[in-house]
Amino acid sequence: MKLLLIRHPKPDVAKGLCYGQTDVPIVESWPHDAQAINTWLTKHYPDNTWQFFHSPLVRTRLLAKALQPQSVSVEAIKEVDFGNWENRLWNDIPKPEIDEWMACLTNNAPYHGESLKTLFERVISWFEGIRQADKDTVLVTHAGVIKVLVAHLCQWPLDQCHRLNPSYSSITELDLGEHYAILNRLGAGDWVR
């Protein structure tokens, strides 16, 4: 099974905004990114019949529908819920709260939203059904979802997934078998220019 994880285009928000599950607009140039991704898909996989799924948030839905109008909206692949940190600038969040979160990224959620473990459980619970179906799949989703999926599939420690940094409108590409995953591309978006 081929799995492509496509991150949404760059949000059109103030620099340093914590937006998690907040529905934010994307930059006006996003159709260019969609065209570049579509060109890449056609060039590299001209004969693939992909099943497409996307997060229901606007920043993912617009891109997914531009790539595949029949893409299916899936709540399970929304970004992590940052609770009362949503729509606040990171610089305005009290340092003790951030320190508490950083002390154990996997389990802590001082913002009264989802912990990394909760995000992981939500995403993997849904994804296991997709993996068992063994069909080439594209997910148009968010950085947090990409990080936990890659960590899970590559058997990396969940508490280290924050070190992955897929760029906006990027493609992460994996080949999945029954007992293995091969990571071919990680957050590559240099072709979108």
C-alpha cells in the first residue's frame, strides 16, 4: 500500500498563532500549491487510483477537494485540539503552562485540550481500518497527524515525533506492508515554488 500524507497550505494568520483545530484561512496562493501537487501526483503515479481523505477544517478541505472532488471528510484526522490555547499567540501563553506541557509532551495537556497520546489514539484507531483495506491512500491533513502517523508506522518513540517538521503543502510518502513501513519522503515541499 502506498500512503501519501499531504499537509495543508500555509495559513493566512498572524505569525506565532496557535491555531490547532481553529478554522483559519489559507494564503491566496494555495491554488498554485494544489496544481503543483496534482502535477507531482500525475508525474510520479499516473496509473494510481487513490482513495482520498481529508480533515474537515477549511485549510485541508480546500486542498483535498482541489486534488480529488470525491475526497472524504474524516474527523479523526483533524489537528490536535489545543483547548484554551486555540487562537492565541504562543508568546501570550504563560511560560509555566508551556513548561508543564514540554515536561511530558505525550501525556500533558495543560491547555485542557488533547494530549499527544489522545491525538495518537484518535488517529491510529481510524487509520488501522484504512491500513487493513490495503488501498493506495492520500490523507490531506495536519502536521500533528503526520507526525504521529509517521512515528507509529516507522516505530519511532511517540515522545520524539515533535522533531519532525513537514512543511506546508508537502508530501510525506510511505510504502506499507503487513509488517513494515518504508519512509520514502518526509515533509518534502521544495517542489512547490
